[in-house]
Amino acid sequence: MKNALHVKELEEFLKKQQLVSTQDLLNFYHQFNPELPISTLRWRIYELKQQGIIYSPMRGKYALKEKKEFRPKRTKRMEEIANLLQEKFPYVKFSIYPTKWIGNLSDHIYQINSIIVETDIDVLDAAFYFLQENFSNTFLSPDQEMYDYYVSTQEENIIVTRLHFDAPLYKVNDNYYTPKLEKLIVDLLINDPVILPISYSEINTIIMNAIDTYSINFSTLARYAKKRNSQKRLNKLHLIGGTKL
């Protein structure tokens, strides 16, 4: 199978391309076996993905997997909050992450750091008041004015906000999740409620750094952007060689 995949030749081929289609891969393998059927190609694509040689950033499109997966280490404060929420709301889905996951992708160093807690809208207020009892510097979906007046730059703040249905998430355990990078990109692009109090140009810089550093599923990105009504903002970034998502 290894010889049949022609990995070395494929890597050289993909390094010259930005994205290739199934037909492009079929044409590539036809130079070694002109009679190769599409059914065999599909098995080869599956094997190449399993080996981490290629990935699919868009439906029906493939690229060389040279970038790493976005799976930052969870913090102690995240785990502390998760344990409290799981005890209080054992059947409610929630997502937690620190804004430093985003800030680390910036060209600047941010003094302010927050923990973002997202939960189902039905228990949003209840979760906020519960966490506020345990952590005084807890805020509910702050807009820019609230952020400017009340959110401290000296503490690790907790921001409670809505978890949107079908948001791209990784499951940690039970009802505890963390966001995928595609979700963070769209949420930061909207930045309402405020995730980081930064300029639009800096948001764009962070997003482009994220895309340059990590593997992105652009189909997932586009789907979530549509759900958040931010397709136009995303398209302005021209993420894939000027191609609109």
C-alpha cells in the first residue's frame, strides 16, 4: 500500500498546489496507473488521511497536512469551573476556554485574560448567577461599554455568554466541551459580546496567524459563519486564495 500511495511524489505535487480536487488526485495517480478506478482512489484518500499526510479543509478538496491541530492545554481554572458546572447543571451542555488561547496568536502581548463560559441560552442567567457566587469578577455577555467600565485587567475574569447551537466543539467529558479553532475565528470576528477588547485590524491579524499556523476545516468555518450571520465579514478576509467561502 505504501508504494501504491506514492507518498513522496504526492507530497511534492501538493507542495506546489494550494488545494486539489478529487479529479486532480485521480489525474496524479493516473501517471502511475492509467487504469486506476475512482473506487480505489477513494480508499487511497482514506488511507492518506488516516496517516496524516493529507486533510480535507473543504468538502471535496484536499491539501498537504503540514500544519498542526489546534488543541491547547486546558487550564486549572477551566477545570475548576467545569467541575462546578457539572455538579450544578449535570445535563446542560457548556464550553469553556481562556482568551489567552486567542491572545497567543497575536503579534502583541495582552495583559487582560478572561475565561469564556458558554452555555445553553435556557440556563444562561442561572449559570451566570451561580458562577458569580463563586467568582465575583463574573460578567454576563459584556458589550464594549461594560467591558471598558467594569472588566478588570488585573484579574482572570469570567465571561458567561450563549453557546450557539451546532457550534464546532471538542468534547472533553460528559457535558463539558472546548471550542474548535473554526468557532473561535468566527466568534472573534464578530466579537459581540466582547471576547477581547481589540481593534478590527488586530482581530484580522490574529485570524490570519491562526490560519497560517493550524489546520483549518474551511467547510466547518463557513458553516458556522453562516449560522452566526457573518459570511460577508469572513469573505472579506479572502482566506483561500481569494475564494469566497
